[in-house]
Amino acid sequence: MHFRSLPIFWQTLILLLGGLAVAQLISVLLIVYLPAPRPDFYTTTEIAERLALNPGSPRLTVRRIATDPVADEGMISDSAVTRRLAMELGRPIDDVRLFFLPDQSETFPFNRQKGQGAVPIHHGQPYFFNTLVAAERDPRGGWRMLRTPPPAPVSAWQARTSLWFGISALAMLPFAWGFARRLTRPIRNFADAVERLDHDRDAPPVPVEGPAELQLTALALNAMHERLRATMRERTAMIGAIAHDLRTPLARIAFRIEAAPDKIRAPVQADIEQMRQMVAATIGFLRGDAGTGERRPVDLAAIARRLAGEATDTGSIVAIAEIDRAVVNGDRSALERLVQNLIDNAVKYAGGAELLVRHTSDRARVTVADRGPGIPEAELDRMFEPFERHEPSRSRSTGGLGLGLAIARSIALAHGGSISAQNREGGGLEVTLDLPLAA
């Protein structure tokens, strides 16, 4: 079985174990091949060699002073240790000075806690783990003195350990990055495909890839989508059959009413025509074929200008308040129908409309605003539902079936966009279409 098709549990376990193995391998190699850290200590032999101006101990610097050296604050002296240093120097004890802090400690991690190891002795030789001052009388006059440097804030062992952790963490980064990418990429592709299915019923099926759990989910989702499409096809066929059956009795009624008096014939013919329009509009909406034409670049600004000009030519009040070029990929006829429905809605219920076309870095927005009575906030979302009309300003007497905005929303969703409405300050309604810009 390929690694990418393994369940998420096994992919996670394998990647984590692989990263841990690499980190441990690096730590072992560092311990084996790098020299062991030297504890930060000094011996009386090393101090004696340096005071005798032996170049073998470059860590310690000797300087000459004219007066007898004195101890720093907090330092002590021990005759036995001083005698040991004088013996190694081959000098009388009166010609040697040795002062050290009483917080010497040779135990890991060399904390140097006060009061521990005031006279440091190790295997018969003093070891100093902290600052000391040593001096030898110079036969030519004055004194040769050295002072050990203060302890480093970070010991050699601490630096080595930090190096191990740092390199191990760097070695883990590629594994962590690969793990995150392998885990999230199929999930992201899956989410994008589901989003396309949500907006476009003819979108390609969800790719069957990634871990086993995602593959099973994709197969189930594709099967469900195919069942929904089959259901929609059956519903459309059923509605078409009902519409066909309705046209026949409507035609017979229209034929028979021709012989009736004008007082009866005119209203009956109006009712027949209204029923025909209702059947045609309902079938068109239920088919859900908005936006299923060929997708190509469409300039929403050009559509807005043309529709505004046509509305003005017919006597409607449609003004362009602001317009920017905004190109989207879509079905031109469906997008024209969408914008036309929004304009007709504003003109019918408010007497006029204002058009705005704007865009951001990745979205195009078309706004159709009016100065009509507006809609209560609680009913703004419902106005996009099929056959929904707000009473009384949007009643059946004004014409229409309440499908204009529902069709507009269907077209917007089919193009991966959205549509929303809100009341304007000062009165009126503002309907905004949001679509993704073309690449």
C-alpha cells in the first residue's frame, strides 16, 4: 500500500517515529564524535606553570604588580593549599599568595553554592571551580599575579547540550513540514472540491486521494452527489410532465372562452395567462440551470452599463454611482439575468436604482441600491427564498411570483459567489452581489 493512502493514524505514527529516530541519531553522533566538554576548573599545577611564565597554559594571563597582592572581597586563604602551590613553584611559602572564593564545588553542574568545598581537594591536588587570585614574588622586584576569569554564564556542557537540542530541532523541521503538508494538502483539496460541489451541481467529483479516511469520505460524498443529481433530474422530468399536462387544459379553456361575452372572457384570459407565466417561471427555477452555460471572462462593469442604459431608455430611473472594471469567469447570459433581476426589483418596488461595481484584490462586488421603504431586518434573509414576498409593498398585486431574488441567489451560488441585502441609512434597500475575480 502506498504511503499516501495509509490511514492518518499510521502516517502520523511513521512520520513522528522517523523524526524521532533522526533526532536521536544526531545526538548520538554528536556525543561520539565531538570532544567531551572540559569542566571549568583550574589545578595548582596549571597555576604554578603559568606563574612560572610557562606558555603551556594560555588560558591564564599573568601581569606584574608592584605591591603585595590582597584578596578580593569574600575571598579566603588556606595555608595547606598555599603550601602546595609554593612547593610546586619551588618557592618559600612567604613568596606565594593564594586567595579563592569559599564557594568551590566539583559536583555537576558546578553550581558553586556558598559554603561547599571551601578547601577544594581532589585526588591529592586542589581543583578550583571558581575565581581565584595567585601571586609569586618576582626576584627582580614586585609580584607576578594572575586572576582566573569569572565563570561563564553558560558552561561548556550547557552550550554542548543546547547545540544538541538545536541541531535535533533543525533536523526535525523537514519531517514536521512534510507531515503537515501531507496531512493538510489532501484535506484542503477535499474542502475545495466540496465547496465547488456546494455551488455548482455540475462540478467535477471530489478527487479520491489522500489518507484512507479521506478516500472513503470522498467516495461517499461523490455517491451522495450523484444520487442528488439523479433526484434533481427526476424532479425536473416530473415538473416538465406536470407543466405539459397543465398546458393542454389551459389551451382548451382559452379556446372555449373565446365564445364567451367580453365581460367574462377578458378576466378569464388574464387568469389563464397568469397561470402560464407561473408555470413557466416555476419550471425555470426548479430546473436550477442558472449559470450552467459556457464559462468565459465577463466584465460586470460592461453588463451594468448596458443594463442601466437600456433601463433608462425605457423610462426607468437607473443611475451609475460608481463603476470599476471587474472581470469574472461565468455564464454571461446568467449574470446578465442576475443583475437585471436586481435592477427590476429595485425599479418595481422603489421607483429607481443606483448601481455600483467595485472590486478588491480577489473579489468583485455589484451593489444595487434603492430609496424604497426597505425591509424589516428579520426578513432580509428570507427575501431570497422562493415565492417569498414582503407585504404589503411586495405583494402579488405588484406582479411577479417572488422568484426574482431566488433566481439571482441561485446564479450567484452557481458562480461561487454570494448575495446579501441590508437596509440603507436614510431609507431604502441595498443588495450586494459578491463574486470571485477571474485569475
